[in-house]
Amino acid sequence: MASSFQPIDLNPSIQITQHKLNGLNFREWYQSVLLVIKGKGKMGYLTGTSATPPMTDPSYSNWDAENSIVMAWLINSMELKIGRTYLFCKTAHEIWTTVQEMYSDLQNSAQCFEIRSALRNTQQGNKSVTEYFNMLVELWQEMDLFYTVSWKCSEDKLLYDQMLEKERVFDFLQGLTKELDEVRGRILGLKPLPTLKEAFAMVRREESRRKVMLQNNPTIEDPHLNSALVSRKNDLKTIRPKEAKTWCDHCQKPYHTKETCWLIHGKPADWKPRSQRKAAASVNVAESSADLKKQCSAIFSDEQMDMLKNLLSQLKPEASAPANSTANIAHKGNGQFSFLSRQENTGEWILDSGATDHMTGSLADFTSYKKADKGVTITVAEGNSSMVVGTGDLNLSGLKLKSVIYVPELKYSLNLPVN
């Protein structure tokens, strides 16, 4: 039997696949070996159609050489503990059929059930659309190995393939994230339903578009403290993060979702222009101050109130500070209060009921100090994490605070509630 391949193509030491048979990966090994053997035109040695000629036949020596090379390819594609058990087989066909009988799971119903369950449970999660789609393709290809149907009518096979592809389009769309709801609904609304490849292309393009839009339209977040105790004009500034957290698929703008889009639902009934909202906020601050003053009188003794007033008067801003600056006390729970100061050294102190630890961004305030362990972080009201550098004690005009955390990046110095 003459061969049309060069000797280098029939090198017996070539490793024909990266999927070495280990007893658990038969499907991957089987498919990769088929691709290589078919590509080299030697499938007859696996199927047995290249029968062994008589030893007296002139073509026997050539057949024997090529059969030995295919045997070497198969054995070299297995792990050593498996491959050495086939060293004494006579033909490549014998090795091929024996391996299938021993390791094939194509008749294993439990294995088929496992793959189908994996298909139902596969979700995109944090993966890209391409990564998610390729995971599904691998599972679909494995499922196809379990179904070898001999169709009597080619038209029936065509209808079955169309139905199967439709089911796979549904599987693909079902596992997408909520951020891709809009494109999912668009695809399901098309008639006829797009093919699997077309659906993937549409979703991938939408994913790319969203990434570009989010980079060009970052959201603006307003940091809020748990209890606002000092009112200062322009005190809070907007923060523009790198990536928007909310996006409207209807008007294609950030800062809100389709469920709250004014273009669909209209403006809220209680919506007011910004100028009116500012005026209402000023009234609320004044009313809250009066209510809080009554609460404090009921909780603190006269002596304690005098000490707090004295402390606040000492910490008032200089004459250069805005005239409309005020200082109020916030209360929450059983007489628990806390202090909060600005890192910018404005001299203002805030009593905050939302604090859980003494925290400051000014190292100069400490009377005693020691470095903290590396890797310790805190989460502030804005939701950001900051590194803790050290701890120590503070003395604020006679008021001693212990176990104060030093956080250089902290914008506000936040302190634990004290009775």
C-alpha cells in the first residue's frame, strides 16, 4: 500500500494530541485523536478497513510499517500507566476498539445526565459573553457524542437540527446577566428566531457597546454620612467613579434604570426644582436641630451639657469661616453619641451616631500612638475601603478618647459613640 505522506508526517514519536488519555477524559481524547488520524489519511487502520495482507504479499511490509506508526501514535497519546498495557497489541484497530470498550462513557446514562444538568445550571455570572458561550459549546459537543442517530429521512434530520438549534438559543439567552435583558428581549422578539451564531454575535456586540458607553458616561455618586451634624455650603462634593453602576436601557443614559426612567413613567408627583429642594432642606435642618436639642436635654445632665457646649464653643471655626456654619448634635439609641471632625482642620466637630470606631486622619492629634498590623482596612460611609496605619489615644479639650484608629486617607474623623 503506497503512502502519499512524507516520512516526517509518519514520525512515530509525534504526540498527536495534548489531551492524553488518563481514564477520565475519553471524550476529549477520542475526538482529538480522530481529527489527527483523519488528517493523516490513516483512519482505515483504526476502523479495520485496512485489513492485514498476507505476509507473502508485497504490500505487507508497507502495511506493517504504517500500522506500527499508528499504534505508536495511539500509545504516545496516553498516560504511561495506561499506554503500557497496549504495547503487545497486534494492530492499531485492536488498540482502538479496546480503549473504546474500556473507557467510553457514551453508554453511561449517569454521565449524560451530568452533562445535561451542567447545561441547565450554566450561567454567565462574571464571565464575558465569549467565555460563557464557549462553555456552552463544549457541553453541547459532548452531548452530541451521546446521540448517534441513523436518520431514514434527510428532511427529518433537518427539522431535528433546526429544533435543536432553537433550544440552544434559548439555553444561551437564559444564562445571560440582567444587564443584557434588553438585547435578550430584542432577540426573542425577532421572527424568525435568529440562529445560534447570529444570537451570539448580537449579544457580543451589545456587550462591547455597553463597555464603551460606560467608560464614556461614568456616574456621579454623592457621599452621605449616616448622621449629618454640620451644615456647610459646598461641604459635600460629588465623586465621579470610573464605572457607572446604573444604566437605563431605554434612554441610554446613566444614573437610573428603565424602571425609574422619566421618559417612560414621567416625573414623580412630589418632584421639585433644585432651588425649592434647597429651601426645604434648610427648614428641615432647623427643625431637626430643635428636636435634637430636646432629646439631648432629656439624656445629658446639666453639667454634661455645659461641658459639651464649652467644647463646641472652643472648636468653632475662625472668623474667616462662613457665617452660616452651624453645629448640631445627633442622637440615636440609649444616649449614645459620637464625634466626627473634618480632616481639613476647619475646627468643626460632628457628633455621629453611625460610628463604630474612633477614627481620625490627623496624626498630630495623638497623645500616644503605635503602628497597626499590615492589611487592616476600614469601610467608611462613602463605601470606600481605607488602610489603617496605627492606633492611639487623643485628648480633645479635656475629653479623652482611647483606641483611636489613624487612617491617613480618611476625609472625616469618625469616633465611637460615648455615653
